[in-house]
Amino acid sequence: MKVAFVGKGGSGKTTLSSLFIRHLAARGLPVVAIDADINQHLGAALGLDDETAAAIPAMGDRLPEIKDHLRGDNPRISSAAAMVKTTPPGSGSRLLRLGGDDPVHALGRDVAVRSGGAAGRVTLLATGPFNDDDLGVACYHSKTGAVELYLNHLVDGPGEYVVVDMTAGADTFASGLFTRFDLMFLVAEPTRKGVGVYRQYTEYARDYDVAITVVGNKVQGDGDVAYLREHVGGDLLTWLGQSASVRAMEQGRDGIALEAANRDALDRMVAAVDARERDWDRFRRQAVEFHVKNARSWANRAVGEDLEAQVDHGFRFPVPIPG
């Protein structure tokens, strides 16, 4: 299952995504976590020191080799250089399995995490930070494009999880990446700005059949819950309150158990993800639609080829067998 955490800056998006990742991993479930935020803090939230987190190879810097691998011997793609972030897989493309032996997962770092007294392991990938070399010549989508290619070529099954900490704000919708997820958790504080982001996101997603559910954060009482319900209605899935455990983790201290109410909230989030059913044909159809749109608007000119010819209309994903 492919999951995204989105929200405005400062909402606690990265903290909640790290709690969710820990919660899954502590159950022994296979998890790939991806830091796709322009501010790369997911590694720290999972317990890595700054030096170790910074040493994770950036997916955005390895696009040529990622493309070369995924292209395989697909005859519709003339070269790795002709691949763009929306290029969909076809016959001859190399597909990925979660945590597989491939050049993409090889960029990840195996991270030991704990939650509720139980230990687990996570593969952490990172798009890489926006640095001085990018200023004036690139946008952050050049890095998140690696994530879009990864998700487009990933054949994941039930009980497998990819959790992406997305960049904050409406920039999430600046590419087709937002359609690659089974569920998007919108982290919202019980404030006017928090619910304002909810209205903005649902408006953008309306025409693309994207599932968004709201997770309240920094909730301090019944009044905050009532405020969220008033403004987001039935889209409010659950909420998390102030947490001494989270504070301790943010200070680099372990050993304080997450509060029962917050654990229950994470359980509801896992259940919501597991209840989603992947429509592989729709997943592929949306990828093709965005690829054609990008080809016509900019990519054909940028590459110097008709990239619509990359679409293999007879291709179907080999859907994994549950379990």
C-alpha cells in the first residue's frame, strides 16, 4: 500500500509519519519510508543522527541510473535520457518489489526503530535536500521525480507499505505524484490555517479520485475535536494529542511509551490504509494520462521526441497475490 503524509508546514506531518512508520515496523510489517520533503527531517524523526541521515544517497542525484534500470529493454523508450518522471512502465520495463535487490532500494538505509516497546526495521530512502547547486537552475520536482518513477514501477502487495513524507503545502499537487497513493493522510491542526489547507487539498484532488482523510494533530481537548469535525466533517479519521513520548523522541530520549489514545489513533490509521483496495487499471490509467499531459505541455520539447509513443497500451501490472 502506498501512503502519503501531507499538510502545511509546522503541522507535525513529519512527526506523525515517523510515528506511523514505527508503528508498522514494530508489528514486523515490511516498510519503505521515503523522505520527499524539501526539508529532510524524516531520518532524524526515526532516530538517526544528523551525520547518518545526511549520508543516505539522494534519489534525486541518482536519476540516470534509476532510469537506466527501470527502462530495462523496453523498446518504446529510446534511452534513459528520454525517460521523464511520468514515463509509465511497459513490456520490457523492470518492475520493483518492496525492498528488492535493485539499484533503487540499494540507495536506502536499514533503520532500527521502536514503538510501544517493540522493535522493527525500516528501509529509509531520501530524495535529497534542495541545495546551493539547485538554486536558479532546478526545482524540487526534479528530485521528487525519482519517487514518482519508483511508485509507478513498484508492484506492492497487501501488507506491504511505502510511506512518503511529502513536501509541505500545496506543492504536493504540482505533479502527478499525488495520484500515486492509496491514501493520503492530511495532518491538520485545529486552527483556521489547518482546516484551510484541508479545503485547498480536497479542491485540488476532487477530479482525480484521490482518497484523502484528515488526521488531527496537537489536539488538546474536546473543543479542538469539535472544531475539526465542524470544518472537515466525515473526513476526520482520528486525532493525536499532546505527547510526552513524542517530546522525548524529539529530544533524543527513548523509553517513554506512547499514550494509549495516540496508539489507538495509529491503529485506526493502519486500518484505514488496509481497507483500501487497489484498482491497478485505474492506477496505470492515471499514470498514462499524466504522462500524455506532460509530454504535450513540456516534455516533448525538452527531450526532442514524441514521448506519447512510450505508452504501451497493452501493458498490465502483474498483480501480487495477497499474502
